[in-house]
Amino acid sequence: SQQGEEDPQALSIQEGENATMNCSYKTSINNLQWYRQNSGRGLVHLILIRSNEREKHSGRLRVTLDTSKKSSSLLITASRAADTASYFCATVGGFGAGTRLTVKP
Amino acid sequence: NAGVTQTPKFRVLKTGQSMTLLCAQDMNHEYMYWYRQDPGMGLRLIHYSVGEGTTAKGEVPDGYNVSRLKKQNFLLGLESAAPSQTSVYFCASSYPDWQPQHFGDGTRLSIL
């Protein structure tokens, strides 16, 4: 079974809005990673957050990690149409089923 | 720098046929992985390798075999294809100890 589970399964927003995706996992981790997948392509690594970190930023991405709740969130600020993709969290136990994000121009 | 290259990109097989999917990486990564991706189920790990000459089972290994004769290549074999193996197959590679994985663009396999 998958370690990471994303919520929501699908999210549709307007360009310029923020998008928040959540991930829950089951066991202890050393780090948690987020990936993006454009339609018909392989996954691309976005950001890694270690278990001793609570927040990490990369450009318009902000990731938080709460190890006590075994959860993480990915925030994309000022979204663009090009952000339309599926987003996956991953731990040592595997990948979640993903959140499908659609950003409307 | 090609990264991870998967061959072929598309294939249609008949039930019972066999085939081999090839994955090649040029990043000198120790770890390599094979996943399958089905609608609504994310990625499931089939087999992985932690170095040349080593392989290990993942979450869904049945019906598949793998080989890692060279560090840069990881082969996935289907000995007798079944319709349930219709999927998109992804190969990935990484440095050891759960570092970020680099993915190929997938092989879309249909089994009739």
C-alpha cells in the first residue's frame, strides 16, 4: 500500500490564486518529497523536506511538515496555467495517488 | 545529458507474448526502480536495484522479472503478458538513501 495519500484528489483554481495540497503518510520518515507530473511525462522532483525541518521554500513553492501528525502540505502561490499537473508526495514507503491540479487562465 | 531514457515508448502485445523494457541512465546513479502507474492509483513499485548485479522485489513484483547487469541499465521483463499488465511503466534512478529520483518519460504498454 502507498505511504503517502494526497488530498484533495482534484483541485481547480483560477490563475493567480494559491493552491494547497495535503499529504498524509503512515510510518516514520527521514524525509518527504514532492513531485510534479505533466500529462504524458515522467515525474519531476520539486522539493525535499527532512524530518527535522518544519517548513521549506523554493520559489513559489512552500512545503510544511508535521511529523507528529504524519502530514505535509504543498502550497503553490500565484498559480499559473503552466502549473497544471498532478502532484505527488513520496516517502520511503512509496508514492501517493496524487492531486490533479488544474489552473484556469 | 539525457538523464533517464526508456525504450520503447509505446507497445501493444497480445496475451501470452513476452517483451523487455529497457531503462538507461547516464547519471552514475546506484539505485534504479521500475514502477507502474494506473489511473487513480499513483505509482506502485515493481522491482528495484541498489547496485549493479542486485535486484529486489517491490510492492507488485508478480509477473515481472528484472536484471541489472550494467550499472547504467535496468531491464524489466514480462515473460507471459496478461491484460492486467496494461499500464504505463516508469523507470527512475537515484543516489542511495532515498535521494530524489529522476524519472524517464514512461512506456505505454497495452496487452490485448
